[in-house]
Amino acid sequence: MYRIPLFAVLMICLAIAGCNRGGLPGLVPAAGIVTLNGDPVEKAIISFAPTSTADGVRSASAMTDQNGRFVVTTLNYGDGMQPGEYQIIITKTTGTGGDLSPEESARSGGGDDRQVVNHLPLNYGNKDTSGLTVTIPPRGDRNIELKLEGEVDLTPRGPGGGPGR
């Protein structure tokens, strides 16, 4: 029976872990700011949807901080995104009403009282209506400016997007 020295096993494990550490190849830095009518937007979720996945380009996302700033993530926090053209979705919502899970709501016999309040104009929540795109060059872009404009309708809506009760 052959015995593999513990040191060799550890080196193999570290090599395998190291190969995965870099994440997805070809990622470049991407960061920026989101404003609404000139004011920074805090806690907005940004989704970057590639216009073409022919080259294996993946979607990416980010969340804004208290100053409206964000750093893009594809796999690991802040690892950037692949160069290419993206359509952008930006949402900022809060929940109202009951905090019951759908299973708890069904057991209680009541309807789903949870409602969602959108804190951004609704058109930015859909890639086809947001009008927002960005092209990330091969060296990345740390100065993406997403300038949102419009009125906000704070009417609570059901989880499916319809008007609240």
C-alpha cells in the first residue's frame, strides 16, 4: 500500500483552492454612483444584464451605500464584471404589512397582506423600460454614473406588483 505524505496532500488541496480563488477570468473593475433627481440613492439594488451572452458574459450586480456609491460583483464581492454592453435594472423597495411567509399566510387562511413600496420610478425596475445601458471597456470603469430622474409613487403594491388593498 502506498502512503502519500501529509505535506503532499496539503499542497494539492492548497493548489486546488488557489485555482478557484481568482474567480471568473476576465473580470475588470466596475464601480460608480446612482442618483435620483441629483440626490444619492442609498440601498438601491443594481442588476447588469448582458445584451449578449454569446461570449459567456455573465450578469453582475451591486448595492449602493449611503452615498449612492456601488462596487460591482459577479461572483465574489467587488470582483467586477466582464467587459461588454449591459442593460441596467435599478430597484429600491421596502416591505409593509404582515411579515408572514406564504406558507404561514396559507395556514392562517388570510390573504397575503405584505405589500411593497417602490422608492424609485417604476420604469427603472425593468431592463426594457429603464433606458439605462453601460458599456464596460476592457480595462473596466470605476466612474459609472446612473442618473435617474422622475417622480416616485410610494403607493404600496402587492407582491406581484399590483395595487395594494
